[in-house]
Amino acid sequence: MILYILLIIRIISIGFFVRSFFAKLYCFGFASAVFLYVFVNISMVLGLLPIVGAPLPIMSYGGSSMLSIMLGLSIVMSCKIYRQDQISNY
């Protein structure tokens, strides 16, 4: 749980420090998606929500889910690398 919280906080902090508006939106949106995946999965395990088949990010091997999470994390890392670049409106 602590590692998921740290991951989400790290993605949000990357979103605060990038200059591109699209990168900000992407980081905040991806952090909320990861939070939702984790919340739904843990709630299903505890019996608070009905079983819907949402895999736990990074831990559950769900094929397309694993691919989308890893692709999303790689885009977040790219946003961190190019955080000084800003897309011009010209």
C-alpha cells in the first residue's frame, strides 16, 4: 500500500513540475487512473465492492492491463525527462 501511495505521489509531483499543459493533464489523469485501479482492486479483495475483474497495477499480470500501465509509466517518465520543454502555440 505504501509503495502505491508513493508511486501516485511521485506521478503527481512530476505533474506539478512539468511545463507542458498536456504533460500536466496526462500525469494527473494517469495518477488518478492508477489510484482508481488500486482502490477498486483492494476494495474487491476486502469485499466492499462487487467483483469486476480489475487487476492490481504492476502486481497482477493481466496482459493488456500490464501493457497499458507500463506504457503509461513510460510516458510519465518521458514527461519527467523533458519537463523543461514547452509546446509552443505557434
